[in-house]
Amino acid sequence: MIALLVMSLLVIFGVGQRVLDRLRINDRTALAGMAAIFIGGLIPAIPVGNVEIGLGGCVVPVALCIWVLVRAGTWMERARALFGALLTAAAVWLLSLWMPAEPENIVLDPNYAYGLAAGVIAYLLGRSRRAAFVCAVLGVLLADVLVGVYNASRGVDTVLRLGTGGALDAVVISGLIAVLLTEFMGEAIERLVRGRRKEEAQ
């Protein structure tokens, strides 16, 4: 929820305007989306068999991803985003296997660790702001699906929870980190290129 507050403040004060422009989302849509995530996070998850679906942590983020994909520039960018989401999911799932099971040995809350990892991986795979956002958000959700499939293959009868509880934080953090990393690195590269061009012109 803290991540949502930070994102809302960035939008309100105009700091995140360029990022939203690259995602092709206006201020009103962004704030409405974050409000929907917050309110959806307060609503009990929807049970569907052995699956529980969170409105704020799954339904709304997936809807935002679809919105971003539809407005993406090319089909190649859409394909890269979806393929990157699969790779991000696999990476986060492997990370979940390596995380210590004992609470006293956990340095960072797993959901925050997954969010950070997904954000960095999505940045590396997504390249564009839109693709990185989709990679991160869908990657975290798909990782939960992989965990559910893995447990089912081992005969473990558990409920698959998508975007509920702490997973909501992981989804929000991953998308935020992926987009901010892409924005900052993109800006740094653009400045470096402009500097070299000026030197060559002189």
C-alpha cells in the first residue's frame, strides 16, 4: 500500500508524467487505476474452486496490462512483453524455491523480494517502458500460477491465491521498479548519446 501512495504522489505532483506518457496513460486513468487497486485490495478475494482471485492484486493489474498492450506501438513490442512475462515468472518461481523456509532466516519479506526481482528482470527483458511494466506485473502473477502447478504436481493440495494479501504488494512493487528503472536508464543512455553527438559535432 505504501508503494501505491508513492505512485499516487508522483502522479499528483507531476513527477511521473513522462513515465505515464511513455505508457500512454493519462493522469486520470493512472489515479483511477491506483484507486481501483487500493479499493480492490480491501475486498475479499473471489473464490473459484481452489483458486482465490484478488480484485486489487490481480484483476485490476491485468486489466491495466491489457490496456497498455493494446496501445503498444508494434506487435513485436507486444510479443516481447508477453515472452518477457513468461521468463520473469520462471525467474521469480526459481527465486521462491531458493528462499529459506525458516522465517528467522529471511532477511527481506518474500513478497518484496519477488517484487524487486521481477522489476529488475522485467527491466532487462522489456526494454521499453510498456513492455517492462507488463513483464513485471504479469510475471509476478504467472509465478504464482507456476507455484500452484508445481505444488499440484507434487500432490500438495493448496489454494492458489492470485493477487491476494502480500502478493498485491509484489505486483505493485514489480511494476513500479520495472518502469522506473527503464525510465532512469533510458534517460541516462539518451543523455550519453546526446553528449557524444555534441562532441562529434565539435
